[in-house]
Amino acid sequence: MRQTKKAVLILEDGTRFEGKSFGYEASTSGEVVFNTAMTGYPESLTDPSYEGQVLVTTYPILGNYGVPPEREKEQVSEFLESDHIHARAIIAQDYSYDHSHWQAARSLGDWLKEQHIPGIYDIDTRALTRHLREKGSMLGKIIVEGCGDVEFYDPNKENLVAKVSTRQVETHGDGDKTVVLVDCGVKHNIIRCLTRRGVKVILVPWDYDFNQIDYDGLFISNGPGNPDMAQATVDNIRKAMETGKPICGICMGNQLLSKAAGASIYKLKYGHRS
């Protein structure tokens, strides 16, 4: 019989879900959000957009295909979305201790232990997701047996874009066309997709004035948190809009582009993650 510690998820409205611990044994807290995808937990966990969040997976099993290697090519991960896990915890209905995939380098549980990220399973994640759909995304904390209590943590009170963005200008790839990529929490696959198409990518921090660079196109990345805290990015985008050069924004980047055009932004009840 496998020995596991008890773990409980407590939402800010007092709702409790009791389960079992896997991964790193520690209590933690964050904003509880759900993801309805069938696969892709290594990519989601390393996506900077999940900074400060507790990730609930609706698909009933987790860990069955392990985790790919943390291999980089020219400072960009080949398989993951960043160089470390950004989610504060992950929640599943069932966890497979045995994994099978030709590309797997280790189990999900071992990876979580390496990165000090708790996991909890053996709870009804679909009931949890229905609760979050009805009430909206809310704060929660995971208390692992023997690890003590923690306070609720609200990541939306921080400038998460500044927290996850690069601190320096980087150049990736080479080509006749140059794209400035504003890092608001960029997924490495965006860099991979651009460089594979023969584009020179200049990655800049979220508050960097990229208008001093000679570029052909502007790309504003995804990212976590409240777009109202990234006003410096909005100001730089607004100046770029006057040049007539093509601009693309994805997720957070699209919201910042909208703000630069004069729109106001408000948080929906829950996000779409699939």
C-alpha cells in the first residue's frame, strides 16, 4: 500500500475538498483557476501566465505521460514554456505514479519535488470546477498534513508582469525581418515559432522603450495578472501604433494593445484555459 499524506484545499468562501498529497510536501496558497485541456500539464505549469495560481485540471488523470527533459537551445526551452514552474500548485482527480512516453525524462511527482511545487489528487475536480464557474475564480490554500497552515495569497495585488518579464534585452534567431517581442510573461513557444520562420527576434523587458529599435513588426506576449499594472507597456505601444507597423498581441498582449487604443479592461468571472 502506497503511503500518502492527506491534503485539503480550502477556498476563501470556506468550501473544502479533501485529498492526498503528491509532489512536494508543503502548504501553499494562490488564486484557484481551472484548465479543461486533456494534455499539456508540463506546458501549463511552466507558462508564466499561471504565476501565483493554483491550477485545477478537469481531465481525470494527471502524470500518465511524465515530463519532458529541461533541454534548451540558444537559451530557449525545447519542450517547456519557461525555465521553471510558475503555478504554485496543481490539483487533479487522479495521479498516475507510473508514466509512459518516449520523451519522458522523469515523473510529474519527481519534477514537482525538484521545483518545490505541491500537488493534490483524489478530489472531485469537476465539482470543484463547477463551483469556480458559479462563484468565479477565488483564492484558495492547500494544507498538507503535518506542514502547518498558510495565509491566503492574492497574486493580483502584485505587478506579476514585472515579476516574470526578462530583465535584459535578448536576441534570438536571425533573418531579414526583425520582430520586437515585448516580454510580459512570454511562452517560449512564441519565440520558437518566430525563429523557425526565419525571423530575428529581439526580446525586451515589459517596460522597455522598444521604439528606439529599428524593427519590422511588434509582438506583445501573453502574461499574468492585472493589465492595469503595466501602464509603461501601454504607453510604449501607443507610440508604436503611430508608426503604422504591424502589431500583434496575444492574451495579456491583446489586452494591453486594447488599452493603448483607448479601451478599459475588467476581470471576468473566470478565465478560459484549454
